[in-house]
Amino acid sequence: MNKKYFFGALALGASFLLQSTVVLAGDRYVQSNVLHVDNGLCTGAVSGGKVQLKEQSGTGDIKYVATLTNAVPAGTYTAYWVCTTVARGCHANACGFITAGTIVKGAGTLTSTFTLPSGNPFPGNYVHVDIIGPKSYTATFAGIPATGPLSTSAKLPAVQAGDPSQK
């Protein structure tokens, strides 16, 4: 292989790994990505925060942990789990969402955990996470756990159409 192409491919792969990490470990599935300041394209400046997804062994539940750092202003935020039709899809690719919960952030770093009982409410689709409050943030993912109930599961919040950033 030509050295120039090899190192170019290596750099591209390293860049992807810095943006999104997938691990198969004690939990069946773990993936994390940084939170971006939402610019409408899900590619804004990195906020210093992150979102980590975990499919829990034995239960099929998905837990996601949102970490908001000092760079994120204090205030009340709502966290959303958003279905998208393409990997790393953004608002224009949304196919529905659920409200996961509320985060009240003061000074400093705050970590909040949300659980999606019985797994992904949008099996077979991709996801991004929106955190909307005084400022809006988003984290996109290349893939998500494929397990999950039908979106009408009684354990899950109501599925809404579209994308929460468009409401």
C-alpha cells in the first residue's frame, strides 16, 4: 500500500475514534460522543460535554449518561432521544423523538443518567441526542443498539413526530 494513502486512512480513522467510541464490554453495548453546540447541522463547536449510551446486560434497557461541563451555561435543560434515518443524522433526518427527562444545571460539571426501559424505541434506526435549554447541544451516533420494543411500549414516554429542535 502506498505510504501516503496508508497514513491518510490512519489519520481519518483516528479522527473518527476521537469523535465516537464504541466498546463491547460488561454491558452489551457502549458508545460515547462529544456534545456539540447545536448549529442546526449537529457539527458545531465541541462543548466539553459528552453523551454515553449503554445497553444494559440482562435487561435490554438503554441508559444514557449526559455530562454537562462548566462550558455549558446554568439553567434547565430537556434531554431528548431522537430517531434519525441515517448514521450521524441531524435535525433534517429526524423520524421522531421522546423526551428522556430534565436536567437542572448549576455551576460546575453535572452528570445526569436517563433510562429507556426495554431498549431503543426506534429499533433499526439511528439516533442523536438533543439537550435543549438556555443553549442547545447535540450528540450524533453512527449506530445504536438494534434491540428494543415497538415505539408504542407502555414503559416509554410518548413518541412525537419530527425533531425537538423544530418545535
